Amino acid sequence: MEFSARDPGPQFPPRSPDLLHEPLLRGLLEHASTMITVKGVHGRFLLVNPAFARAFGREPADLVGLSTRDVVPRSLAAAWSAHDHQVITSGVALQAPERFPGEQGKLGDCIATEFPLFGEDGTVVAIGSLRVEIGDLEAARDALEDSERRFQALFEQSAVGQIECDLRGRLTALNRTAAALLGLPAAPATLRTSVADVLTVPPVTTCTRSCAAS
């Protein structure tokens, strides 16, 4: 599957062999999981990569030349167009959360980074967009947070005294059992205290055993 692009006309910056290596660009666009597009200031797609087209269940060539409202549901298109307008009028890149149609009609979430592309006269002639789906990232974050909660519960409820310290030998955590054994409050005031100040080691008594040779 290849990306598709349409020549936006003479106002778009001409290609330069020194700045644009087409085989490298083509490989980047075709294989990137990030949704990549370029739209003209008139709001129509000039370039669409396969990742973006897949998100809408279409082929890249089907989307080139269409407007945002032709591709994105009306309920979402207004926000997309507002971001485009902001980039065009300000000439400054922006990053914002957006929604897009996902599989089986379920809406997906992404972070959109949009940036202006300037012509030789310094005016904005197109808008580049990078959209990264965050659904998988959020699921991973939720799983990590759930794992951390379960670990903390086990740590606190353990019948075995447990302490944690950093590389400088300062307490960073202790559970209730450890606090009770050491006679310390299981409170933030105890943390960052040197382990050497907390764990008092009794004098070691050395026993010498004499063995008689038979």
C-alpha cells in the first residue's frame, strides 16, 4: 500500500533534491504507525499515509482531494477544522487531543500535532499533521497503575517487615509490620531518614570455641 499525494499547485514550495529524498520519505510515510497528512489552506487533503487511511477504513488515494468534512464525521469535523484554522492564522504549531472514528464505529482518541508549512513568500500554504493514537497507551497506563495499587496493598498488608531504601541509604518506604518491629511511625516523617539511624544493630559478641585435640 502506498501513500497518496496531490500536487497543490505552484504556490506550494517546489521539490528540492537536496531537501527531499523521495525514497526515504516514501518509506517513512508507508510504514509509520503515526497518522500523517498534509492539507492545503483550503482544507483538502494533499497527502495521506496508509495509517491515516486505515483509521477511516479507506485507501489513501480515496482521501486525497477530499475535505475534512468529507472524511471526518460532522460531530468531529468542527474541532479538526478549528485546529487547522488556528495554525493557518497564527503560523504556529499546536498540539491537542482529538477524536477519530475507530473500528466498528467506536471513537478513538489521539494526540494531534499540527504545524504550518510555509511558501517562499513566508505565508502558510499547507498544514502538516501527525496524529498518534493514545488508546493503547492509556490501556497500558491503566494496567500499570492497577499493578502498582496491587503491589502497594501487598506491601502494606504483608506480615513480613519490609523496607525500601534509595542508593544513598535513606528510607523510601516501610510497611506497617516493619514500623511496628522497629518502633517507628509508619508516616512520611520517617522517610528519607538514614537506614543507619533507624536500624540499630546490637554489639556483636564473638564466641571463641576451643577444640581439644584428641
